[in-house]
Amino acid sequence: MTFLAQEVIRRKRDGHALTAEEIDWLVRGITDGSLSDAQVGALAMAIVINGMGRDERVALTGAMTRSGEVLAWDLDRPVLDKHSTGGVGDKVSLLLAPIVAACGGAVPMISGRGLGHTGGTLDKLDAIPGYETAPGPDRFAAAVRTAGCAIIGQTGDLAPADRRLYAIRDATGTVESIPLIVASILSKKLAAGLDALVMDVKVGSGAFLPELDQARELAEAIVEVAVGNGLPTVAVLTDMDRVLGRAAGNGVEVREAIDHLTGEAAGDDRLIEVTIALCQRLLALKGLDGDPREALRSGAAAEAFARMVSELGGPADLLEHPDAHLPRAPVTVEAHAERDGVVAAVDVRAVGLAIIDLGGGRRREDDAIDHAVGLTEVAEPGERVGPGGRPLALVHARDEDSAARAADAISAAFRVGDRMLDPNPAVLEVTGA
């Protein structure tokens, strides 16, 4: 069936619901280039202004999923995955994938790079020498079968309509649209051939959607559209009003994840609490009764992580000798609070921007990343800090000047008072099964 592009766009502009046939045709045009950039941009703007109903959202996501290859797995275990809206210090994927693998799931995780002030899982994995984030399909499948999990980037064959549509949305000011965000996230996950998905929707100053109402709307839409496309999904709203964990950067976050896998980390129950909550919800969707905490305690998750790294080209002894492989910045300075007191609140977005300024993130899409820089020993709300006491964080930098700028930025991002404000729980709400 053929339509006239400008007539379909006009209908959406005027607030009408598009049919599934119209949406399929539009997505084919986005994929094969028969719709011009101007037409795709106009369509995106019409969707931003008028939104999409439930049936339109389901149809758009399904059509974008089918725009490329849809993976099919022949495994003796359910295929599970997790996606996060992103945050500062969010290395949950590095822990969750091997934990779920150790509990009986297979995790072919398609991840992304940093976006804005938030970090990206692929940028973290690039800190591991030799680790291949863009393997061929055979190597990817072999890693999943052997290790139980593999974290890689989106291939050109998965949801190609999303790749073009996202680039045009970015250039036309049409990124902030719940239907388009949902279709972008879920088309790639559905194309990965999943049996179940858990969605981590961050809320707070370091989140993409800082307000609870916005995050709740996104969570509900993701569950609705995923289930409408046959993918059992639960969304967990988690707090991002503090750095998640004690490290933020790339190599330093890999090291922190390794320390948790090997039992060397201490003093950060919140990262583990979020990770375990997501694992439990994901496993429950397919009736798996593995114990995520036991998978960590026993070392089974660490073994799965080590196999994944080795299968994808990284060092076989990364867990035994992380300092021999992970990059280290030459300059380390302490960032101190200007007064004695306790951490009352954190502008987490400002912390993420400070890491970008160090070179640990991108200002432009083609910027190179310094995987060695970042923060460690980041103070949590409620901890006592001061000029002569515990620092707010240790800054790992390429040179003295950038270290000093980052230390100043961190000092400004932390509010220190006489008492801590009432803290948010790590897990705020759950939507779905």
C-alpha cells in the first residue's frame, strides 16, 4: 500500500491518529530513504506536538523493530535484558548482566554510549583493552552461549529506522517526545529477540527526566508498548539524586564493578540495592528462582563477567589484576567542601558535566574519550565532609589544570549543611508485573 507522504504528515499535524498501515509505510520510507530528511523532521515535530495514542505507539515500535534484523536465539534458558535511561555513576549493567547469567538467564545486552551528562556502558567497556563492543554476529552469539551474557553496541542491522530517525530528531529539536523515546528504546530491545525486559527509569537531578511525574509517564508508556508488542516488561523507578556508587567515569567505574563482583568493594549498599532489585524483577518475569545476592557472594557472577570479557577479546586475568589493564590518570587531587558539615544534597547533573570537562564524556558526537579520568570515593548524602576532613571526591585527571577545575566544580555541586535532608529510597516505584 502506498500513501502520499505530505498527506499522512498533514493528518498527524492536524491531530488525527495514524493507522498501522500508514505507520508501517512511513517507517519503510525512513529506512530506505524514500522519505526526505525534511519529511521525517516534519513527521517527528507533528508527533511531538500532538502525541500518539496507545495503538499508534505500539504500531510505531513494532514497525521500527521490523525495519531490520530481528535476532532469534536457540538457547536452553530465557533471553533477558535491562535498559536504563542513564545516570551518573550508573554501572548497574556491568553487574546485572553477569548476575542474571549466573541465575539462569541469557543476557544479550545491546547498550549505548554516553548521552549528555550521563555515562554510557559502551564507553566504560572501551576502557578494557581488547574488549570488542562491535563483534560480528557469530562472536556475539558465542559469547552469550559461553558466558551467559555479552554487552555490545547496536549493530547496523538492528532497528536501522531508529538510527536515522534519532539523528533527525537530534537535529530538529524533537528528542523530547514520549512516543518517540519509547519507540527508540524498545525497537532495539525487541530486535534483540528478548523474552523479558526490566527498565530502570532514573529520577532526580542526575536523570534525563528529573521529575517523578515525567519518569512515571515514561515508565508506564514503556510497559504498555512493550507488552503490546508481546514483550513482558517491568519498569523500576530508581533514585538519581546522588551519584550511583563511589566512582563516576569510565575505567574507574569498571574497577568499582569488578570490586563488587570480587567482594573487594565496601560501603556502597545503594548500588547493590538497585542492582538486586532490577535482577529480582527481571528473573521473576520468567519464573527463574536464582538468588542474585548468592550469585554475587559465591563468585558465580564474577566468573560470568570474566568469561564475557575473555570471549569478547579482553584480558583473561582482568578480575585478578585489574590495575595491570585498566587505564589510570596521572594526576589525582582531592575535592574538598568549603566548610565542615554533612552532605545535604548533590547537583548530580553538575557532577556529570565535570566529568565531561575532564575528558570523560563527549561535547560532540565525534569527541574522543579519556577512559582514565573520573571520580572515586565520592561522598554520599549524610556523610561528614570538610576542608580538613573527608574530601567530597578524588579527582583523577590528565593534568593539574583540569584537575583543579574539576575539584572546583565538584565543590560547587555539593551542598553541605548541618544535617541531611530526608533521603529518597533507592527504589521509588515499580510499574508492570
